[in-house]
Amino acid sequence: RFILFIALIVGAPLSKYPSFALPIANFPSFRIGLYQILVLLFVLLCLTALIKQKSLLFNNKNKWVTTLLLLFAILVGASIAWSNYPARSALLAFSVWLLIVLVFCAWWYVAQNITKNNIKTIVKAVLFFGILYAIIGIAQFIIGTFFNTNLALLCTGCNANVFGFARISGLAAEPQFFANSLIPFIFIAIYSLVKKTSNLAWISLTSLSLTLGLTFSRGAYYAIAISLIVTFLLLIKNKLVNISLITKIILAIVVGFAVAIFILIAGASIKNSSTPDITYKTIDSIAEHVSLGVVDLPNKLTPIEPVTQNQETVFVSPGLIEASNTERTSAASLAIKAWRYSPLTTIFGVGVGNLGPFVVKNIDASAPSTLTVYIYYILLLSELGIIGLLLFVTLFIICFKKLLNDKKALSISLFGLLLAFFIQYIFFGSYINVMYIWLWLGISLGITPLVSKTELKHTV
């Protein structure tokens, strides 16, 4: 169990790949991967013991959380009944049930089995793997920029033809998923530094910051920045850290991101050296993307069509920043129309995995049957109604409250970690590709009694 538990924590960036596609029930994106198999094994090894000790999770103290999770599971299952494509909805419902069971198993396992020494082992593993993923990400950027984009395993739309530079995605589906999966590594590195500074933690934090910068995922940028500010304020308020250390941590993170942005600009400038003012245009593209279109530097030259100069193609940005925003808002608009279709859909949603078929049948026949929304809260609202959204948000709120009440360094670090996930959900919508988020929800529920008993002054 402990080996699997560590594997699930450090293996988050592998939450989609390696895997193999299993396109069934009109669900072409359905995949079975190594991470999902590890989750299933962990659940199976914990389930029997969990059932025997179910009183731990079903007592009066925890009844609100268990009731909430069970209601969410019931709503997901019941939504199959009103789905336009029951087979597809059933497939996704089983996947969501696995996520809920994972929360219970992680909750039970952490509360009953994790010790102070286990925490030390986990933290050290996270720091080492953080450096490993940073190496993988940097290598991917170098290969994707200067050698072969296929060899670099870049996702569709991640090559230099879009922004002028390659965006790394590791072995995740997209850069935003890779960036999101690295969030726990950042906060565990900060926790390690708060408890006892070490060269390993500093290297891990700085290299991870650089790697996150190379993903060029604005959602992760915002999520990490906001959650870090809140986390630092809480650590200071509870007198767990001094201003000097916080300043050094912020400096390490800023340096990592600054170097990453410089590398992105340099990569675009070298790869597209034949394009006039490529450096300026890359800076403009970065500023516009990160600011969500608010910052738009003036054009230095009139846009030109791609032409060949000295056997090289002049790079012209396809304008995907605006297109990306339009795609997100148009999908969200269709989802909101589906949610408001009737009083029943407003309350219970159109059914898990049923958004696309429902929109095609009742809203817009030209929409894709596999329509999804890149804002998770709107996806939940449309598929599981106001009840599903409230249940999910309430789960996070309960975890936030438990962690804040504990007032220990580990709990506050976990609070920041969950807050980053909570914010990042505004920028993408997915149930399965972020299984590790549900793992951390379970960890957060189980860690609070542990921390109050075992986190001593010399904990890592």
C-alpha cells in the first residue's frame, strides 16, 4: 500500500500517459493508463480494510463529508437514467465512482497508517521526482525547439508553429495538465523548506518553477501565484516562518519563472530568426496570453503572409490566443444553455458525459457530440446541475476548513495545494485526467488528525 501510495503521489504527471486508447460508447478520448491501474490497485488493497473500519469515516465527526461524497456518487449514477447516451454516461459514471472511492481510501489510509517517518520518505521522494520531471521537461523543450517535435512527444498545438516556441507537456495530455500535476511538488518543496531548509528542496523548487514556466500555462500561473500569496500569509500569521525565508522562496520561484520566459523568447527568436522583430512579437504574444488579452503591445510591423526567405519560412502567429478564448467561451455558452433548458436540467443537469449529445439534440445540431467545456465548474453545472456543483465545491470548502483549523505547516501547505487546484479548475474541465486531485482531497481529509499528533519540531 505504501509503495502504491507514493507512486500515486509522485506519478501525477503520468496521469494520462503511458496509456492505450479504448474508444467505446462514442467516447473516443477514453483511455486506460498506468496511473489509472495504480489507482485501481491501491483502492483494491485498501477497500477491504476500509470496510472493516468504516466507523472511522462514518462517525458523527465525519458524517457530513461521507454524506456529501455518497450524494455525489448517487447523483452521478442517477444521471444515467436521463442521458441521451446511457452507455457513454455509464462509462464516465464508473470512472467518477472510482474517483470517489479513491477519496475514501486515501482518507482512511492516511488517517490510519501514515507516520512521521512516512511523511519524511514521501517528502524526499517528491523532491527527487520534482527534479526528475524538471529534467524531462527541459529536455523536451530543447528537443522540440532545436531537433524533432515528434521525438519530443509534443502534444498537438504544442509545437513552435503556434506561439513561436515549443510548450512542454511532459507525458500529460496538454501543457495545462502537466503544469497542474506539478502543483503538489511546488507546495511540498515549500513545506520542506519551512520545516528544514536543504539544498535538495531549493533545487527542486527552482527547477520546478522553471519547468512550470516552460509549460506556458496561464491557468497554472494564476492558480499558483494566488495560492502562494495566501499560503505565505497563513504561514506568517501562524508564526511558522520568518520573512527572510519567505523572501528567499519567492526569489527562487521568480528566478525560475523568469529564466523560463527568457528561454521561451530565446527559443522563438532562434527558431524563427528569419522573421522580422520575432523577439518583440514573442514578447507581445506572451504578454497577451498571460494577461488574458488585456495587454496587447502595439504592432511594430504590418502583418505579412508566410513567405520563404533563404529557405526558411517566416513565422506568423495564427492568432490562437483569441481563438482559444473564443473556443472556451462558446463551449461554455452552449453548456449554460443546456443547463437552463428546463427546471430539471437546472437542478440535476443533463447527465454525466451527456453534454454533447444533449446539446446536439436540443440546442445546436452542428455542435460536436463529444462537446466538453474547458471550465470545470460550468461542466459540472451543466452535467450534474446546481446540486452537483454545490456538492463538489462544498467538499473543497470542508477540506479547506479542516486544514485551516489545524494551523500546522503541513496543513497550510496542503491548503495552498488544494487552493491552486480549486483555481486551476477555472481553466480546464476534466474528470479523469486529474485523478490525483481527488487523491489529494483524501489526503487532506486524513492528514489533519495525524498532523496534530505526530508533526513535531524535527519533522522534515
